[in-house]
Amino acid sequence: MIKSVITGTGSYLPRKILTNLDLEKMVETNSDWIVERTGIRERHIAAEGEFTSDLATKAAEKAIAGANLKNDDIDLIILATTTPDHTFPSTAVIVQQKLGIKTCAAFDIQAVCTGFIYALSVADSLIKNGGYKNALVIGAETISRIIDWTDRGTCILFGDGAGAVVLSAQKDADNKTHRGILSFSLHSDNSTKDILYADGGVSLNQKAGVLKMAGQEVFKHAVVKLAETTLESLTKAGIPIEKIDWVIPHQANQRILDSTMKKLGAPPEKLISTVGMHGNTSAASIGLALDSAVREGKIKQGDLLALQAIGGGLTWGSVIIKF
């Protein structure tokens, strides 16, 4: 049996840090309120001339090195982003060029904050059915470029960054080790599109637009849907929630993370949270959190992970992985 196993992780954060105290000078807000409501203390902002592909490439290089591979060993690149460098070509193709990979399949996925989950699921399917050996899965965003910095309801939440993993095809003789992606669950519902969206588009008005969000409505949907999709993936994998070592959610808001853990019946010490230092980095957030926990020594080979996300659309989904 072929399994798609995470063999390397990587991440990258821009150098510029925007703190809550900085935001106090920009909009009518205060740091204590931001921390109380979101758990966020700071976020990273891409520099002028620093693009989504730049962030993605740096995260990818670390993931490839972590997998003990050369760049040319990668035969598939899937990049999840809401903020591509260009309308076309895809940012994945640009990353391919920056990595110096001459021949591979490369394309973008757009599922907003759920993009990394979607990308993992597609890569897993292509490895198992399409004969690919080493897939580079990246979530990368310069979400600051579509933020209205006068809107205190959204500008306090978001930051830029990139996270990446290498998924490698490995034979699991007699299904003994069980490492790899064990199951996934993907969903969407366009009836809720008006609670989280960007008010621009190539066909709509030839603008990128800015992010619009009804925070309370998103919160209500997030907790229920994140818990439901995670339990669905666990059922598919035949694993009870008690067996999960770490829950790695989309890093949207600490209150959402805590409430979802309670709804799942999972102890808070199993939560991986980086939202306080990174903010909401959309499709990049799970990859960032995963790499941070791996490099800190929290996540070890053989651990069972539950990844979960919800984003504009609404889209939501989860993946169960034995690391």
C-alpha cells in the first residue's frame, strides 16, 4: 500500500512585525482588547517588493531540506493561496522557477483559509493514484495586501507568512506502520458567502478588493463546522478523538481554537496554537503552526495529528495524519 508521508516541514515569516501597540497608532483599538478577544499580540507583514512566491519559496526550501531531498526530487507542487502574485500564471509555477525545478506539475488551489487542507488532500490523492513521488504542498499569503487598515474589525487579525510540507510516497508493507495521511473531509457552502469575502475580482470589477467579515457569524459557523469535520475524518480513519496527540487548527482566533477543543472533548494541552505570534495567515497558518511545533520538538514521528480549517466560501475541512 502506498502512503503519502510528511517527510519535511518548513515555514517563513517576513521580518517586519506589526504589534498591537503599533495598531493602536493606526486605528481606534487597544492591545488588551485585541488579546482578550483574539489572543493575537503581533503579526508579520511582507515588505514592499516581497511577494507571495517569495514567502512560499523560502518555506519550501526548508521543507525540502528537512526531507533530505534535492529540489529536482520534487515532481508536484500544489500551492494554496488567496493572494497570488499574478492573476496568471499560477504562483506555484513561479515558485517552481525560483526553486530551479525544470520539470514537474505545479498549480494553485484557492479555498481561502481551508486551502492547505484542500491541497494536502489533492496531493495525497495524486500520490496514491497518479504516481507522484514527492509533492511539495505550500500555503502562502500576503493577506496584508487585501486588508483595509482603517477597519479595526479585520486589520487586527491578519498577517503574512508561508508554511510547507513535503509529502513523499512510501510503501507501507502490510499496512504495519500506518504513517501518512489516513483520512480527510472537505466541505463548502456558498449560502454563507456574505459573512467572509473580498469585495473585488477580475470578472466582477477588475480589482483585488479588500477583505470583509462578519466576525460573530464566522465564529458561530467555525466552532460547529470545525468540530464536525474533524469527527468525520476521525470516523473515516477509525480513530477516536482520545487517540489524537495534537490538534492543529487554522490559526484564526484563540477563542475559536479553545471553543472547538471543548466541543471536540479534547484537552487544551493537545492544542497547537501560534495565533498569538502570527495572527491569521489564512492558507499559511496550519503549515506555519505544524512547522513551529515540529521544530520545537513537540510533534514527533508517530504522533497522530488532526488538522482542521474553515475559510471564506464557506469552505471547511480536516485531515488526519500519522506523522
